[in-house]
Amino acid sequence: MGRAMLIICAGMLVALGIVAMGTSGQGKMLTKKTVEYAQKTEALNAAHTAIQVSMQKINENDDWAKEHDSSNAWTTTIEDVQTTLYVDYMYEAPNYWDADSIRLVSKSEIDVGGGGSKKYTSKVISVYLIAPFSNLVPEFSGALQLPSGYGSLTVDGNAHEINGTDPDCSEDRPPITVNNSETKDGLQSHDLNLDGDIAVDNQLNYEPTDELIARLENSGNATTVNSDYSDNLGTAENPGVFFIDGNVKLTGQQSEGYGIMVIKDSAHMDYEDEDGNTVSIRGNFEFNGLVIFENAQLFEGHGTPTINGSVLVGDTDDTTDIEVDIGGNIAINYTCAGENYAKMGAANTVKQNKYTRVVTLEETKIQ
């Protein structure tokens, strides 16, 4: 009986030893797998982070991507992990509106063996479409937009033109768009030279434009035009954003402009023609894009200015009605090109692109 018990106890000890050895081995294996997984994750995270950082650099400087191709990769250290990245231009758009297609290849390495004998190498490849972010500018609802209350309208003859038809556009716009039927009724009581009917858009308000103005001002890249300003007012290739502030006298080289022009409160512009004569800006001036009369209580349109795009007269004070004075040979024409110039001007000023990630591939291996 005692011998049998000893045999049983000895067997139990042997079995428990085998189990203990097996559990210890499994523990070591699990620890190894956990370390390997952590290292693999760390390497992948570093590669992904490098792509995120590089996209920010590209957004800040369009030339950054071209400066770091496969022959001049960008090298950095992310959480003690050595990482390199380069950019391939898969497709460079021939015009402003088409998106560029770029491929970012990020590679990171992390030691997994003593003395660097073994390394985890992680590679992440992401393909992006990059296009100018032009959604800042609200869609033009008409050649002349009146989102505020109607106060009075003075019309001097029929020489002015307000047109919403552009043969180059797939869709026309109303010559004038207002936000309530009362304003429409008040305008229709005058003899207006329009190429269509006044439209009522109950959703039309000044708030999105007010937000646009604030963002453009805060960008630090808009141009303030004052009495000492002597540069141009944008070009077709490079439209801009211009804030007219104070009494401004423009020169002959500023007889036209492109982008967005914001007329501040109490601002006034004169224009000096080729003969040196000073005339009102309402005389000889053409702007292609969006002209905003910020918080304007009076919009005067005498002379022969031409706006190709849209004019928006706004007032954030709902208790104040807009006074509109249209006369002379003013022409306000909705154009697709003018709307695009406004979007380009905003995108160039805010300096923000729209990124669309198409695909991302990951690869990790031990070398």
C-alpha cells in the first residue's frame, strides 16, 4: 500500500513537471510573439506617421514633394525609429482644376536582433489625389446677389446691364437673386435692364460670405489695398484676394483685376487713367471674380465698371436695409470664368489643398 502510494506520487510529480515545462515554453513563446508584434506595430506606426507629416509639409509648400523624389528621400526619426520617405508624381495635372496624383513611399526599420543582425522593415505606400480646396466660396446664385433687406433702388437710365447668361457655362444664373419676395417686388417696380427674371432664394444669406471674409483675412495672405498700393490686382494665372480699405487711388496697371475684391466699410476708390486724369473707380474698371460690399449700406454703380462674375451686397445688421444705386454704363455679368477666378483666389490665399487618399498598402518583414 505504501509502495503503491509512492509510485502514484512519483508519477504525479513527473506529470506536473512536464506540464510546468510546457507552460514555461508557451510563456516564453507568447512573450516572444508579443515583443515581435509590438516591434512590428512600432515600425508600421513610424512609417504611417512619416506620411502624415509629409502631407502637412506638402500642404505648406507645393515644392516639397518635388524636392524629395526617390533620388533625394526625406529622412527622419520618429519615436527612435529611423524612417525615410520619397514622393513619386504619378500624374501632374496640366491645368488648375485637375487633381495631381502622387505616391508616397515610407520605409522604417527597427532592430530586433543584437547588434542590428536582424531588423523589422516596414513599408507603407499611399496614393493621394491633390486638388485646390475651392469650396470656401459659396456658389454664385446670381449676377447681383442681395442677401440683405431691400431699402431703396435708384436707377439712372437704361445703360446698365445685369446679365446671368454666359454662353460658356452649362447653366445660367438669374440676373438678380434676393432672399425674399418683398425685395423682389420692390426691385420689380423699377425699370431694370435685365436679361431674365429676378429670383427668390430663401436660403440666400450673408453668413457664409461673412465667414469667408474672416477666413481670408485671418490667412495672412490677402492683400490690403490702400493709398500707397502700386501692384496689380491679380492676374488670370494668379488670382488673389484684395481688401479695399480707406481712400484708394488705383493706377493704369490696375484697370482690371482677378479673384475676390472686398470693399470695406466707408472705402472709396479713384482711378487715374492713361492721360493722368483722376476719375471715379466707377469709371473705367473691370474685375473678374467676386466683388463683395462688406456691411455696405450703399452700393453705387455709376460710370462704366464691368464685373464679370458676381457682385454681392451684404449687411450683417438685419435692421439695416441696403440702398442700391445703379446707373451709367455699369455691367454686371455672371460668368463661369469669374466664379472660377474667385475660387482660385480663395484657394491661393488660404493655401489649403484637398487631399483624397486612393489606396494604402503595407508590407513588413524581417531582414
